[in-house]
Amino acid sequence: MSDSKKYAKIAYDALADKKGENIKIIDISEVSPIADYFIIADGANQNQLQAMCDAVDEELYKAGCELKQTEGNRNSTWILMDYGDIIVHVFSKEDRLFYDLERIWKDGVEVDPETI
């Protein structure tokens, strides 16, 4: 298993542990050079969004995957966490519907986390 796939699964599990909703892993490795995977999730409120981001960062750090850049802050309704080969997007429900990354990246392949 590639490191990026392993990290995608770790991020997925961390988001699920914090009750992230509609979590998706999209393999974009064949359609874009920016990353191998997008992990997209939404949460109910600011506190949950921050808890989700903190959990992802902690678990990936433990696995040896360091955060390169973050866009957004504690007051944001879309937080992007760039780990190089994986990019984690944490949204409010409203912003996720508005930006609709799944539609924009429809050429990517959705990955079943149970198969990783």
C-alpha cells in the first residue's frame, strides 16, 4: 500500500472518530498533479469542524505525515489541510453544498475506505 493511500485512510478514520459526516475519499492521482487523494467531510458546527481538523492533524503526525499548509482558521466554514499527497477538506454543510467539490472533481475515483 502506498503511503498516500495509508494516510488517506488515517485521515478518514480520524474524521469518522469525530463524527464527521458524508466523508469521501477521492483518488485524483490520474486527473491532477496536485495530490493523490482528496478527503472531504462536513460537520455540524465550528467546534466539531475544529475537532475534526485537530484529530486529523494529530493522527497523521503520529504516522509521520506532516502538515504542509492550512487554509482557514477556527472561524472558517471551509478548512483545507495540505499534507502533500493528500488534501483534507473540512466543511460546514452549507459550504460543502455550495462549493460541491465532488462535482468539480468528478473525474476522480471515489475510494471505498473499507478496501484500503
